[in-house]
Amino acid sequence: MAETPEQFYARTVAAGCRTPPVEEWASWPFEGSVTPKALVPPAPEPPRMGVGGVDCRACDAPDDAYFWTDDRWRLQDAGPGGLPFVCVLEPRVHADEPSDLGPELAREMGWMIARVEEAVRAIGHIGRVHISRFADGAEHMHWWFIARPADQAQFAMMTAVIWDDVLPPVPQDVWDDNKAAVAAAMDASR
Ligand SMILES: [Zn+2]
């Protein structure tokens, strides 16, 4: 039987959190040891932005806020940050969970994820494109595509998201070229 939030909290507080040897991880961005924060007791979560499509920033945004669009999907860049390129794929229709899209659009979502991943790699010198759906901040479905440089295993796996904030930002002109390369590759794969 699944633990309730209260049971989960009580068990983990009683047992105590672990401290993984992050200073030994090749991809960990920081020197020195770390200490886990105290666990916060369960409480109702704050509402996510745009619940039910009301005051939804994505639904309200015009197409020129996106660098590539078609009839059902839009791509928005999220930078410049420290990594070569980060962008977000959204359906035009307001949806929370993937199953909210229904079978036809959900199938298309799978192909769109494949297209965007390939398009981000078309920038060149990309080692890996991480794909994530966090969805804790805004309800409108959005898939993250997070590109790390080639030959840089130091930025591997989940630490890439932290490295994006640690590395100095990519110069705007390089970022714009990368964005244009992704848009061109999306057009080429229509
Ligand atoms: Zn929306």
C-alpha cells in the first residue's frame, strides 16, 4: 500500500537522510561536502500557474513569443544559460498530463519529442539532449530539451541542469545561431 505523505515524512525523518558522496561524482559542479536540509512537513502544494487554463501564460502567449510553431505545437527557447541550448515544447491546447491530450495528439507528442531532440542535435557539437517534464511550476504541458556540449562528460546526466546555472551564459549571437539551427531543422523535418 502506498505511503501517505504523513507516513512518508514520519518514516524519513525518523530514519534520517543520507549524504551521497557527491564530491566524488565526476559531474558534480561543486567542491566540498554537502549537508541535507531538514525535511519540510507535508502541506498543501501552492497552485501551479495556469490551472485549468485560467490565467495561463502559455495559452495567452502570442506566437511571436516562440521561435518555431505549427498548427498544434510551439517551441520556446529558455536562455541563454550556460549550456549550448535549452528549449521547451508545448502543445497549443491546454493540457496537464500527457493523457489529457487524447490518443491522437499524444501519439503526435511522441513524434514531436523525437523531432525536437533531433533538431537540437542539429546545432552541432551536442553530446546529449536531456528530455524532461517537471511540470511543478506551470500546468500547461511543457517538455524540456536540455543540450550539453559534446566531449564534456563532466556535464552529464541530471547535473546538466545545475551546470546550466553554473557555467557562464552562452554569448547571445551564438545562442541565436543555435536557435536558428533548431528552427531550420524543425522545418526540414516537417
Ligand atoms: Zn495553458
